[in-house]
Amino acid sequence: MRRLARHLVILGAGGHAKVVADLLTLLPEWHVVGLVSANPADPGFFGLPVLGTDDALPRLRHQGVEAAAIAIGDNAARAELGALAQRHGFTLPSLMHPAAIVSTFARIAEGAVVMAGASVGPDARLGRLVVVNTRAVVEHDCAIGDAAHIAPSAALGGKVDVGALTLVGIGAAVRPGVRIGRGTIVGAGAAVVSDLDDGVVAMGTPARVRTRTGLATVGRP
């Protein structure tokens, strides 16, 4: 007998939420009941209504919605909303697009999302609420910290270590074995050939530090 789909709410109503909602249409185990947005006047999309702001979460959980997809592009906001959803009793399922290539030996934490065309290699580790976006490559033995974002078409060689809350920008390339610190931003198209500290912005080929982000201590006690 076919198992009934489980109810899930999407937290977010912007462009990233559209991509997550599109992914969920391909996962029959989930039924999306709607969206939660900071702006309750948002019109929604794909026939999904906006059910309210974060204040709606206790009501939705009471109504039997058991899971939440945190569909916010900003890393710090995604981490904060994920913690809020869990405090209200929601689970954070990991979501993998059917067109992604994810090794059986990869370890994917709760709330992580792997988009279409992305590749995650053996013994790679994705932390909580990580986004591996469209056609990004996370090679073998990489470690991606909580709420980090590997943007579309970015490529990480083997054994790259990416800190929590870090953004590796669109089309960036990272040499095998490099460590990128917590709360760092790697610019679009950058080539990272050596380690980067926590909380910096690095751009260019090779990538050079231009300024600081102020994100290195976000979320720390």
C-alpha cells in the first residue's frame, strides 16, 4: 500500500523558495501545505498560499504539519529560521533533487538541500541547512559547515573544508585541500588556491582578501 505523503511547510517565499518548491514537486513523500513569509501580503506561487509569518508556526504544527523546508538564501537567516522551526517541533528533512548525483557514502545532515545537476562525492559531509545549488560540485572528502551555501556551478576539489555560514559564489573554483573559514564570502568566478580565514571577502583569480564580512562570530555563544 502506498504511504501517505507527509505534510511540510516552506519557510520563505522568494526566489530560493521557488527552487525548493519545484524540487519538492518531484518528491512524492512530501505534500507542501504552503509558505511562511516575513511579508504576509506575499502572493505565493505555484498555487501555494502564504499561510502567515513565523507566528503561524505553532498553529501549523498543532494542525499536524510535521516538517519544514528552510528556503532562505541568506545563510545567517536560514540558520536562525531552522533553529526557530525546530523549537516549534518541526523536523528539517534533507532534500535531494532526483537529478542530483549524491554518493551513497556522503553524509547529509538535516535540512540540507542538494539541487538539480549538483554532485556530492563519497565521504563528503554536508552540515545542517547546507545548500548545494544547481550544478555545483562537492568532491570526495569535502566538509561543508552548517548553513553554508555552495552556489550554482561552483566546484570544490577533494578534501576542501568550508566553514559554517560561508558562501562560495557562482562559478567559483576551490583547489583540493583548501580550508575556507567560517562566515567567509568567496566571490563569483573566484579561484581559491590557498586557505582563507574566517569572516573575509575574497575575489579574483587567484582569490585575494578584499574586506571582512562580520559573519565569523554569528551564531556563536
